Amino acid sequence: MAIETAREMIRESKKNARKALAIDDNVISSVLVQLDEWLSTERAAIFVEYEISGVKALTAQDVISAVKSQFNILVKTISASGRRYGLLPLF
């Protein structure tokens, strides 16, 4: 969906929907994009960030990497705490 389509949906909801969307016309928190198979997520992210100012594109791989990193930090912290208090390692 184009960002202008999302904005149009917001405007139209004020006229046609049972309950208007309570989103300022200039505020869209996230948009999920489905790509054609031939287009890489990395290339699409670069294109989006280049074409739309103020937008940060996140790929699924970005999210997975961030979660893995945070999980590893958590495991290391728990393991270090366990060693400090003489507890057995979790794994």
C-alpha cells in the first residue's frame, strides 16, 4: 500500500466509517509491505528510506537480529548472575 493510500483511508474514514480513525493525517506508525519475489527486502528498505523522508524501514532480518542480540545479552546476564551466586548454569 502506498503511504498516500493510507492517508486517504484516514481521511475517508472521517466521512464514511462508523467510527473515524483517530489518527492524525500526518501520523502513520507503521506500514507492512509485501514485495514481489524478485525484489530483495534490503533493496526495498533502501528505496523506501530514500524516497520518503523521515521514514525508517525495518526488514524482518533487522528485527530478528535485534531480538537475537537482546536475548544473548539477557542469557549472558543471567549466566553471570548464576555464577556469582553459585547457581548451576541454565544450559
